[in-house]
Amino acid sequence: MGRITTRRSVMKIALDGGANRRADTLAVEEPLEIRVGGAPLAVTMRTPGADVELAAGFLVSEGVVGAGDEFHSAIHCGGPGTGGVENTYNVLDVTLTPGVPPPAPDVARAFYTTSSCGVCGKASIDAVETVSRYDVARDDMVVDASDLVTYPVRLRERQDVFDKTGGLHAAALFDAATGELLVLREDVGRHNAVDKVIGWALLSDRLPLRGTVLQVSGRASFELVQKAVMAGIPMLAAVSAPSSLAAELAEKSGLTLVGFLRERSMNVYSHPHRVRVEPAPSDDRALVTEGTGHDQPR
């Protein structure tokens, strides 16, 4: 089944049906060491696949590159030193275009990044708010609320590996004007899924991603807002809750942050002018609601 999923024998227990052994499909989680010019930069736990996109998106998020012509190439190599070490495809060495400065020393992670957190390895908390070369506040895109509520359903319909494992996050990029789903990626880490989407855009020379909506399958954290801003994405929508710091950064950066997006409702936490709401036929209630969505964060 490839390195994206694997099979494992488990004990299935049902209170009304006894216990029996069966095979279960799991999402693969393996480390990926990202190097730039042979120098180690970071290690992240990820679902193998689209590794070059993941590395490219990570470099955008860290402010190392911001345009397609700044990323020259990438190749999987062996382990430490690569001399005679078997290629496990868990080390990726990126070559930047000549003239592009290598990552600054303070960009390097103090320790590895887990699949659930993309910023916990920062050498300094002061370095978390990376400065973007794109100003999302100036993006005048608008999306109809009636279109926006369809994005989570369309994302879920395309989560092929999630259907097999139930264990992956997903991120998708939509064109706000046409509603077209441009790209979707899955990963055990929500931040990795987003980096893969952004990396796809970088390698396709589509940055900045003006006029787009980044839809994610779980909650909206600070790091996801940061990644969207770094890629020039003006709107981030999540099916679950945002954190307080995510909302603060979105407000300050000019990004529209939408949470608890499902069925016929949503909460807009910042810059709601980008969400067009048609008046309700019976009263003046809008799709934007207040308070908690009463959902567990994913």
C-alpha cells in the first residue's frame, strides 16, 4: 500500500460483539530531515509523500524563499554524511538558486518539530512572528458565505487517505472567484498539510496566493495563520476553533479568519468584510454567529 499507509493487526473489541483480531490501516508517520545546501535545518514528523512540496512550503513559512525562482531543486539522500548510508527517503537536501541567501542561524530549529506543532521548536519565541513579504491586508477578495460553507464538504470528499485510516489532517486551496479547488494535501500534521499546499504553489510559481481561501480540516492555530500570511493568502477557514493568538495575528495581519465552518454557519474572527452574506428571507440574522461552536479541537 506504499509508505503513506501501512497495515497492522489489532484487537477489535465491541461490548456487544466480543473481541477478534483484524487488520487495520494506519497512516504512516516518519521523520523528515530538511537540509539546505547540505546543512541540517529542521526535522519534522510527517506522512511521506510530496516531500519536496513540504520542504518548499516550510521554507516559505520561515521566510527563506518567497518566489518560485528562488527554489532551485531538492533531492532525497542518505543519512548523516550520506556516505554509504542507505537512502531511506527521510532526508531531503534543498538547493537554493545561486544568489539566494541561506537560512539565517536563528531560523534553524532548536529541536525537532512534532506532527502536531510546527513552531514549538523555534530557537526563540521572539522569532515566531516571521515578517511576510506579502501584504494580505491589501487583498480585496470577497467570497459568498453560501460558497464558503461548501468548502469543508468538498475537502472531505477528496480526503482519500483519511477514508482508509481516519488519521490525517487535510488542507486545500480554493479560488475565491471561481470556487475551484486548486490543490489538496493530507498529512499527520496539520502544519505539514499546509506547507505541502504552499510548497505546491511555490513550485508552480503562484505566490503570492491572492484571491484564495485556505481551508483546513481541524482547528486554526497561530502557526497556520502565520503560514497563510507568509504565502499571501488572505483568508483561512477551519472546521473547528481558532486559538486566541491565531485570532490576534489574523487581525493584526489583515487576514480573514473563519472558524466553526460547517453546514450553514460560521464564526468570522477577523476582517469579516471579505465574507459576503445575503440577507435571510425571514429576518436579519446572518450566517456569522457568536460564541463557541461546542466542538472539540482536532
